[in-house]
Amino acid sequence: MLKNTFRKWWDLRLQIALLGLAVTAAWGVRQTQGAAVFEVYNWVTRPFHANGSGQEELISARTQELQAQLLELENQNQKLKELLGYVSGKKPQGIVAPIVGRSADHWWQQVTLGRGSNDGIKTDFTVMGPGGLVGRVVSVTPNTSLVLLVSDATSQLGVGITRSRHMGFMRGKGGNQAVMEFFDNVPNVKPGDVVSTSSFSQLFPPGLPVGKVVSVDMNKTPAPEAVVEFSAPMNSLEWAVVYPHSKQAETKDSQSQSSAPSEGVQQQ
């Protein structure tokens, strides 16, 4: 009898102790905002954190890579759309070609296109870019074409002021600008005038946009000069459009030049 009474008393005391412990634990969690519980949880799950963090970093890096690739594709797609739109407005249709080679030593002199004789390109074909004239094809392989840029210092061509029809020849300066020397001693020209190829250009058809006048020096000797900024972005070309050049037009241009005043230079 005494034994049973002692056991009941002990069980009751144990229950009271457990209840007190639970109340104390609950009060501690409330006072610390569960910090202790989170610490215990972090300590138990710590071995898994490293792997999870590594996976998250890999996923984040891969996501950034895909986003960068998507942005680049969108940019290229936009440039191609602009070029295709540019081609659709021209007759005859041109050959769209990517620029696949450009030497740092000859950045303003020449570029290599990723299209060649297999695509119908021949030497002396005209090369245009977004905005205007880029150059002409000087050599061709089955799959590539070498283009002499109009920005090259050896590249010279007959041009004219669209507004006033005053003509002259233009030579590259090895940059995004060129110099136009007029035939007339008092040309009607001003900054902002549009410059295009003229009928005196032997290797380009007339009327192709070249650039615009940024400054004029009427006191330059032996003839007035104008600085022309190219309308095509020579420094950042990625694509170009190649057009055939009519031999009949070239012959006509040569005949026109023979009756014009001597320019003293070899023209394009």
C-alpha cells in the first residue's frame, strides 16, 4: 500500500516537473523570438547548407549566362532586321554579309566579309552599311571578300553636295571622317550638307549616301575643303550589304570624267 502511494506521488511530481520545463521552454522561445530554436536547426542542417549554396550559385551563374546570350541574340536580330529592311528598299537586291575579319592594325583600311564568289560576289562590287557607303570589294575567295573602306587614306572617290550639286573628290583620313576637295573655287557648301557619290566616281554608281559636312575651309589651297563625317558607323560595323556594279555605268562615268577638269588623283 505504501509502495503504491509513493509511486503515485513520484509520477505526479514528475508530471509537474515536465510541465514546468515545457512552460519554461515556451517562455524562453517567446522571449528570444525563437532564436535558440533557429540556432539548433541551423546547427543540425549545417552539413546540407554548403551543397545548397553551391547549387544556388551554379543556377544563378547559368541564369546570368543565358540572359547575356539572349541579350546578344536580340541585339544581333535587331541589327539583321535593320539591314534586311535596308536591303528591301534597294533595287537590285543586295547580298547581306557578316564582317568576319578586321585587323587592329588596319581597322580603318579594310574588313573581311563572310561571303564570297560562291555567293555571287565579285571584285569592284559596292559595299554598303546602315547609313551609307562603306567601300568596295577588292579581292574575293569562294567564301570571303576583302573590302577596301572609304575611310582608308588611299581610298579616293568622286562626290558631290546633294543640295547645291557642287562636286569634288573625297579621300579618307584613317578615321570616321574624310576630306572633300572641291573643283569650284567658291563652292556653295555649309555644315550639315549631305554628301553623296557623283557621276565622276569611276567605281561607284552616283547618288549613294556617304556622309555629311561638319566643317568647311574656304581658304584652303589649292582648293576649298570640307571635313565629311561618314554616315555609316565605320568603327562598329558588324554586317554589310554588297551590290553589283554595272560596267556600263562605270564606262559612262569614265567618259564623264574625261571631259571634266583633271583631279590629279586616282579616283574610285
